[in-house]
Amino acid sequence: MTSPARRTPRRARQVAAALAATLVVGGLSLSAGPAQAGVAAAPGGTVDKLGSHDRALIATYAAQFRTRSLPTGAGQPVPDFVTLMFAVRPGRADAAARQLTDLGAEVTRTEAEIGYVKANVPFPAVDQAVALDDVLRVDADELLELEETTAVGAAAGAGGDAGGRPDAPSAATPDDNPYMPTRETGSVAFKTEHPIYDGRGVTIGVMDTGIDPTHPALATTTTGERKLVDTAVGSNPRNLIDLLFDRTWLLLSAGNKVTGPVVDKYDITWTLPDGGSDDMYLTRKNLAIAGYADPTLTGTLGIAYRESDNAVWIDLNQDYVFTADELYRPYRENQQIGYIGTDNPATELNERQPFTVEARRLSPLLAGVNINTLDEGHGTHVAGITAANGILGGQMDGQAPGAKLVSMRACTSMGCSTAALTDGMVALATDYGVDVINMSIGSVPALNDGQSAMALLYDRLIETTGVQMFISAGNSGAGTNSVGDPTVAGNVVSVGASVSRHTWWANYGSFVTQVRSVFPFSSRGPREDGGFKPDITAPGAAIAPYPNWLAGGAVADTGYTLPAGYAMLQGTSMASPQAAGAAALLLSAAKQNGISVTPAELRRAIFSTADFNKDKPAIAQGRGQFDVPHSWKYLTKGVAGTDAVTVSAPVCTVLSDKLATPHTGSGLYNSCAPGSGGQGVGESRTYDVTLTRTSGAEGAVDYVLDLRGNDGTFTAPSEVTLAKGVPTVVQVTAAPATQGIHSAVLTIDNAATRAVEQHAMLAVEAATPLAPGTTWAVAGTVDRNDTIIYSVAVPAGATSMTVNLSGIADGSQTRWWAYGPDGLEAERSSAGTVYCYANYQDGNGCDPFTRSYANPKPGVWEFVVEARRTSPYLANPFHLAASVTQ
């Protein structure tokens, strides 16, 4: 999958919110204006439960959809509604659904236990729907792009100093290896010591692009059972985005009903299966636009559906006769798999594409048949990391080779509907018997405070079902506060991407000296409210299974190739399944020992034992790397009885007035500019951090306070006594000695219990002011595959900011990119900026030396300087300068 000719779109970028982004699907243009930051004022001046980003999105839908037609050629008008997801007050889902119906909305889903209502709301009724008293938060359905996970770029020569090239992995590669680095979580040692604690007895739900049901490394568990127990579809054509972008659905209405044994329809004479019936439907699929792997497929594919028993026939040989065609039923019944197209043995790829089927009644007037094909390999790779058994036909495994899998597909190569993601997560947690869920998908909102409807619903889902979710932190680093949504949900385990020097060499052919680091792209915390995200890290690059009808492969710079059906992918998308699979090992061990583990207990064990990397900031790694053996020791000795402690601390950001409690959150966070509430370099300030013990004994309990990852900026008391329900103020002093972001983890621990009661993030940014008429400049050296971050404060009224990179060594592949005060990349309008390195492919259409930013937002900006993995130097010198005009 590393061929320069193939590019996977970037996940975690909201299509409709991208700057000037336009998608065209079958002639239907979806064009969105600039992304909106923060929460808008609703009509009447109250705080908006919808938010300005979603309001802008809905305005775009309304303006562009009303006069358009569906891209099916049917000539039917696009429905005059938007799909909204409502998080409502506990116990009020049914009442909210009735109120929405009274407003003219079509309620398509109600989940009373978690307070979830989904409805198609007419555009004129949106404000009334959002304003309902029972409604807490609302998200509009939108398309999230798939994220770049390939180590793209033509071979530039391995990054230097080690000599030679790495060996290729093979069937002889042991399970203890750097290609699939499960060993870095301690899981290889754990499984060696406890061979039966390998995930058996546990089922992992994978919310993604779908899992290849034919891959040999995903065929069976270590005990010989079928690994993939079900494959389902989270999308639904009643969701507006799924209707437009998921081509796997076929809609059936009264006009599709047929009788007979022979019928004439679509100017074709069809022979129906079983002589036809009163509840038989007939439709067809245009293969020219269906997106199947075989490019020679043309014409139409007929589909017959009998509703009484959900039977599906597919005219695969295109002879318009169904009588000899195979009857298909959902995969869960007998693991039935069909194939579209034929393989060309002269090519490496397998053009014969497998599929499963699903059929359901969508509404009283509409049924749907889904030909569940996969046009993107991301989900298969993720599944392989969690639970592959026998990678490359040998000893390499994923984290939990004994575990089973359930595939829930909410995405295609076009992207992921947020409504499909939410519906699919609800279904996985409630209907499929899974024990843990992985989702390597998310968005990048400016206000990532964990209060979106999706985040609230995911929190409730974990609490009510007992199924823990692991979600990728996002690939929008290395800027501060770049973590995505819904990984910011409080109960979700948010996973950042780590990488070892051994994996840099084995998977990339790039030499570094740091034993373990965090990938530059891995999104950083904290949340906008100072909340603790990401929670942990796990390895973020792996060679794993990949569908063999899609182009896979190794990184060209390694000098080796991989067989069809395998690929090396990178990202927090790869880190999250490492953590989910590692959790499956713990749950497998717990089940076999009769230990009941709640999501909260699982999180406490993982968080209390994570391996903190002293060389990396807290905002990049959270509590540190997942450590399976140490987590298991905690679970065996018990983490129940740990008291709950809440944290309330001051927050100053450009959006902190939009928080649920303005300027207050669950961690200390100050990223304001000096003179506007922020701290200057060398300035000392003391903050009141309030701790409240909300459970446990009525009397006083002593807690030990500690600072982890502190670079000398923070000081705090070493202990505190907390009485139940009594807020207690602890004074934390921050004195940043240098410019930039400074962070640490404040641990709050009762020595009498096994687990650490609470972790709070402390983060203060000291920026150097930029003044008109002056130039800020710095000289430094950045190591290959590493970053240095600089913080500057842009004054109000600046009309332009210009940044210059110079002092680069001959051939050095170094770049910079910028983050605005809202934590979002300021480079999004330039598609090539992510590869905008000096001395690398002419900057990929971007100037790597000088760029200007018009009308820069006032506040703290960050410049991230990075040296590429293929730079010929381990240490890369540079000069960076910036100036503003007014």
C-alpha cells in the first residue's frame, strides 16, 4: 500500500468542514465553507447545544441539497432534511422522540437506555429541535474522511547511519519482533508465561471499513474456532450522508415489487428465483460505478430479495436468470461469502472481490439490501493488529490471536458517516456480544472538550453495557490540544502512537537513537477543558493483514517487499487496536480466573501501570505505554474499592469561555497569550486546583500527590487529605523557564489502594510575543523522526504572518508547519504541506522555506519543526524566523 500512485485519504479530517473542500459524487457537489471554531450563540442568546461548526454544516446542506437530485439518475429530489443525533436527558429519550415527531421530524432510532435519539429533521425545524428542554447536545451527520495511514513517498534511501537495510519479515519471524511490535506492550512475554491467556473467550468489535472475511491470518483462533463470527453494516441509507456516499446499499420500495416467474423490468427480461413470490423485490446495481476491484466489470448486476425470510439472490453471471444462482443469507447464519469478478492470475492482486449480504426493513415503505464489499483495507489491518493468528503463515501474531472478531463497517473509501459510527457502536455494544471495541476513526473539532453528542453517548454506552471502547487519538499532531473527537469522551481509552527505534529500522529502514518515542503525527492533549487525553500510548506502526484485492506493500525505503495480503500502515489507527487487543488479553485472563472486570476497573489497571517515558511530554503520551503484565498484576490483586476523585482547575484558551463551566475544566490548562491571561517566559503563577472525593468512607483519607514528567515548571504539595464530598484546594505553581508548552501528570493516590485514584493533566504554554516591525528567530537542531515545537503570540490586528526556514544542511529533509490558537493546523488549505520538506520531492507543491498566513488569529501559535525519516542526517540544523505586519 506504499506505492506513490495510491493514496489513502486522511482520516480525522472532517470533509464538510475542510477549508474550501468540495466533494463531487455522481454530479452532486458537497461544498463547505471555512471550519467554525467553538460554540455559537443560538437564537435568543442562549448557549448553543448544536455549535457553530454543525450550524455551518447544516446551512451548507440546506443551500446545496434543496435544488439538487440524487446521484442515482432516479431524478428524485434530495430530502429536505438533515440527520441529527441527539444526546438527551436520562429517561427522556421517548419523550424527546415524540416532541421531535411533533416538529415534523422522522425519528429513525431511539435508544432509551443511553438517551440517544436520531432523527431526520426538516431544515426549518432545526432550531426548535435543538432547543427542546430534554436535549443536551446535538451533532449533525457528516462525512469524516479516511486518514492517511501509509508511509507514502518514493524511495529516498534509508535514513542513514545504521548501514545496510533491514531484513524482510517472513514465516520464520518469531512473535517477538519489531514488525508487529506487540512485544512493546509486554504482551509477548505475557502470552509466553500464560499461553492460554491469548484472548480466547473474548470477542473484539472492530468499528471500521470492514474486515476481509477470507484472509488466512483472520480465519481461526488459536483454539481452531472461527475468528470472524459476524460481519455487519453500521451505515443506513436513511441517514443522509450514507444515502449519498455508501454505494453498497440497494433501496427497495413498492416500485421494486415483482411477481411471476418471469418479469420485464429495466428493459430486461428476468427469470425470478423459486418461481417468484408475493414478497419478492427486484433491483439492479450499475457495475460501472460500484467501485469493485475488477476494472473490467461493466453492465448491471441484478439482485432479487424475498422479504419473508431475508433471502437474497445475486445474478453474478449477468444472465438475468436467478434460478441457478446461489441464495445468500447474512454471514452470521452460516458464514456465507460470495465473490464478484474473476481473478487475473497475471497480476499480484486478486481481482475477485468477496462480499457478504445483509437485508433489513428500513422503514414501513422502504427495505434495503447491502452487498457488503470492502473498498478500503484499513479495517482488515486494524483487525489483524488486534487478533491475527499466523501472520505471513508463521509465528507472528496480533495482540490477541485467541480472540474472536465482529466486523462493523461504517466506512467506505469515501469516508465515514458519523451517524453510522454512532449507530454501529450502539449495535456492537448491545447486540453482538463483544467484550471490547476498537474504533480508529475520529474528527478534529476546535472545541474538543468531550461534550459533543457522540462523546456523551459513548460515555453512557460504556457505563450501561460494560463494554470498554478504545479509540485512536488522531493523527493531527504534533501541536498541543490536537486530540480528536469522540476519543475525548471521558470513559473512552484514547490511544496515542508510540514507536521504537527497532520499528523505525524494521518497518521504515530509518535509523534513530531514541529507544522509544511518540510519532510526530500523534495528536496531543490536553482537551480544551484541560481533560486528560490521550490516556495512553501503544505502538503505532505494524505489518499486518490487508485485503489481497487492494494494493498493499512495504515501505520502499526498507528495500524489501511484502506479499499480497499484507501492508505496513502507521497512525494512531494502528495504536488503538494494539491497546484494544492488549485489553482483550487481560479480559481473557480475567474470565479464565473467574475475575469480573468492569470498564472502570480495566481502565484503572491500565492507567495505574502505564510505562511513562521520561523523555517525552505528558501531553503526547498521557500516562505512558500500555503494560500488559503489570496491568494483570493489578487486576489479580484487585482494583475495586478505589475512591473516585474529581478535579476542577482553571482553563485559559481562546475557546475556554465556551466550556460547560466557562474557564474551568478537569485539568490545569493555560494556552492564552501573555497579557491576555497567559504566562510569559520566567513568570511564576499559582493556580487553585480543587480536588473532591465523591465516594468511599465518610471520614478523611490521605492522598499522596506526585508530578510525573515535570521539567521543573510545576510545584505542588506532596500530600492532601480529602473528606468525602468536601472540595479541597491544592495550590499548583507554574514557572516556565523557557518558551513552549510545559506539561506534567499530577497523580492523586491513596497508598492503601492498588490503583491510582486520579490523574490530572497540567499544561502551561509560555509564548514569545511577536511585535510588528520585529523578527522572532531561533536556531536549533532536530533529530531525524523527531520534532521541536516553538510558541509565539500573535497580536490582535495582525494582517499577515510570514515564516521562514533557512540554515538547512545540504540534502537535509526538514520542514515546519503551524498550528493556530484553536489547536487546529493552519496548513489545511495546502494539500502538500504534510510532505513539504526541504530537499524532498520539490516540496510536493508547497514552499518549504517561506509561507505567509493572512489575517492570523490573535493568540498563541505553534511552529513544529521536524526532520523526515529519510533525511541523510541524524541531526538536522535549521534557522526559523517569523514576523507579523499590521
